[in-house]
Amino acid sequence: MQPHADPWPIVVGTAVALLLACGCSTLPQTGPASRPPLRTYDAVVMDPGPHPLEVVDPLEGVNRGTYRFNCSFDEHVSRPLVRVYDFLLPDLVKDRISDALDNIGEFGNLTNNVLQFKLTNAGITVGRVIINSTVGLAGLWDPATRWGLRRRPADFGQTLARYGLGGGPHLTLPILGPSNARDATGIAADAAAFSFLGPAAWVNDTTVSLTYGGVGAVDRRHRVPFRYRETGSPFEYDLLRMLYTIRRGDPEG
């Protein structure tokens, strides 16, 4: 009399076969046709369009040193000043300061919109200054925005780009942060125009000019949420360089 065969291998094999059959019938089929096409490294690098990872940075050593200086300056000078500013002044007062500074800064927007032949934007800027300087009580409020006249920011870096000048090599400016040769030139030109032709020249008072510059610097840092080293990335310099290049790659956009 032969012993009975053990039934468990048959039961287990049958169960596994059923599970595999069910899985194949319910799992989504992901054949080659459903996968997105992959680009080779050469295809990405040789793309004729600008690639944000390939930033022209011949002064990278100097720029990285300036980046480290900016980190320390922001940590030990700029941010402590902003914390004092936030502690001493209520939000209502800080908002009024920001609006007043924006109203004064419309001089640069108007000048560059005219230079770029964006006459509609220039007209809107003029309308904003008139409304905010009167109804807005010397720019302390911004009723023009509520009435549909949004700011039309424009700077000389954009003006240079309008006439075909490329960004040039990357630059990290002391305190100001990421930039490039074109935009750094634009910053200097805007500052010179404001000093010699703008509201600063109309007042012609050194104390007023210094106060305006100091309050403006603290207000600008107060409005920027970025904090150095809070990205958590050891490649923060590269990240900032890339983001700036993407943002200013088409400064007219």
C-alpha cells in the first residue's frame, strides 16, 4: 500500500498561480509605449536653447567668496536690523513705509518703460503716481492698485535686454546677491539716474538721502522671505545662480 502524497505543494502552487493571474489582470500595464521618452545626456547638453545649469561663471571663485560674505552679513547685520524694525513698528506703519517707497521708486519704472517704448506701461505709471500722491496721501497708501492700475516694474537691465544685450557672466554682488554683468550695469545706471535726476536730486539734502537709503534697504530686506542656508542644500550657491538665471533669462517677460 503506497503512502498518500502530500497535498500542500499542490495547494500552494495553485494559490500562487491564482495570485499571479489576478495581479496581471488588475495591475496597470506599463509597456514601452506608456513611458515618457528619455533624452540622452548629449541631447540635453547640445540643446541649442539656453540651459539653466550651464551658467557662464568665469569668476566663480570670487563669486563664491562674495556669497559667503553675503551669508555672514545677512546673518549678523541685515536680519538683526530687520528684527528690530519688525519689533518696533506695527504692520500698519511698515505697510505705509513700503507704499511710500514704492511711490518714490516709480521714477525708475517710468524712465525705463519710456526707454523701452512701453508707452502704455509708462502712462499707467504716471497715473499711479498722480493717484497715489494725491488720494494716497503722498504715496502712503496705494489706491491705484485697488483701482486696477498695477505697478509696471522696469529697470535698466531690462532696457539693455530690450536692445539685445545678453546677460553676460554671472556675478554675485556684495549684499545685493546674485546678478550678471548686464543687470549689475543696470543697477548702477538706475542708482545714478535716481541720484542725479530723480527725487533724491530734487530734495538735495544729504540727511534725507541717507535716511531714504537706509530705510529703503531695511524695507527691501523685510519684504524678501529668503534666508541664507535655510534651503538645507550644500549647493545653495549653485541653486541661487540657477534660479537667478532662469528668472532673468527673459527679463521682459
